[in-house]
Amino acid sequence: MSSVLQDGLQEPRAMPHRAPLLKVAGLSAGYGEMPVLHDIALEIYPAEMVALVGSNGAGKTTLLRALSRMLSCNGSIQLNGHELVSMTPDQVFALGLVQVPEGRQLFDRMSVQDNLLMGSYKRRDKAELMRDLERMYTLFPRLAERRKQLAGNMSGGEQQMCAMARALMAKPVLMMIDEMSLGLAPVVVDQLMEILAAIQQDGVTVLLVEQDVQLALSGADRGYVMETGRIVHEGLAKVLIDDPAVQRAYLGV
């Protein structure tokens, strides 16, 4: 599916000359007898930041649960050519699909550093692991200051930084972030977006799932808009953010 521009032409898919890192086709899922996702198709290319936006209840978190294999589904999910639908969450995690969940879900009674190390629990490359830990403290200086502090005693913004750093310690090929900005002050969100840009420069591919459409599309390369479990718009983020239909529905224009 491609976005239709104001002159009636279609926006071509981004980077057709490269194979997608993640390719989803015909994906349907739900809870019991209640269908939620309907024929989802999307592609994410290496080192992209892709925004998945939509209002509360659109199905964004359900899609992440299906991609992470925490929810059964029908269709196809391919990561680097590996079909994920029949895999367990542990197997998908081992392939580098890592999620930062909504609400952070830190180990509150553990230190910041121990939380970060929990992200790397399956790694055996100890020397590189310690280099990555120091890299996290460079990316997130506030965490370096609080490395011995209990994670549950930090501010919401610091906890979000810790959750993102924990995910990065798993060496993801694709990091999915669910509602990063929820409950955070704008200045903190701006800092986190700058960190995401740095992560992308390091070669990590990011899927940013947000209700804040303006925020997500402003920082992304491409975007997908969900409504009632379906993808209803897709294209370059700079095109979507100026699309009259998206502006009317989500940006109050």
C-alpha cells in the first residue's frame, strides 16, 4: 500500500533496491474470538526509523505483541529472511527483535546497572558486553550518574532511558519502542529523540510506536498509520505529516 498524494499520484515505497529487514504480510491476530489486526502489511529497512502511529485502541501494541510472538497470529513475519510466526518469544529475541514495552517494566528493586545487564543475559561476549555498557553510559549520561541507584527510585524519564538502554544491551537488529513519550515532559522526550537518532547512526533499526503522531513522524524516515487494526496510510514521514487526512484526524489541523 502506498500513500496517495494530493495530486493523485502515489508515493513510491522507500528504498526498493534493498531487501527489507522486517517484512510483514497478511498478518491477522486477536484475543480469543475478538479480532484486532486485519491483513497487516509493512516493511522496515535496515537502519531506518519507522513510526507506527494511531490513536489509543488502534491495535499498535497488539501488533508489537504479535511481532514479538507473545500473541498468536496468522500470516507472515520475516526478519532477515527468517519466518517468525512459528517461533517462541525467546527465539525471536535471539534473532535480535527486541521490544521496549509500554510502561518500561524495569526491575524496580534492582540497580540501574543490574537492569542494563539483564538485557544482555544471553550474551557470552563479556569484553564486548562491558564496552557496550560503557557506550550506554555515554548515550545516557543520567544513567551513569545513577548506575548504583534502584531503578524504581528514578524519574519517569530516567526509567525510560534505562528501559531503552537495557534493550540496546541485547544488541538488537530491530528495536521496537512502545509509547516512549507517555507521561514524560517535552524536554525529556526531545532528549530521547536525539538519542534515537544516535542509535540509528550506530546502525540500529527502530520501530517507534506512538500516539503522539507529530512527534513520531517528525523524527522518522517513514511512517504507517493504524486505525481499528488496519494500516490506512503509509509513506515517507515528511509526506504523511503534511497529508490533509492525517492532519485532520491526528494533528488537529
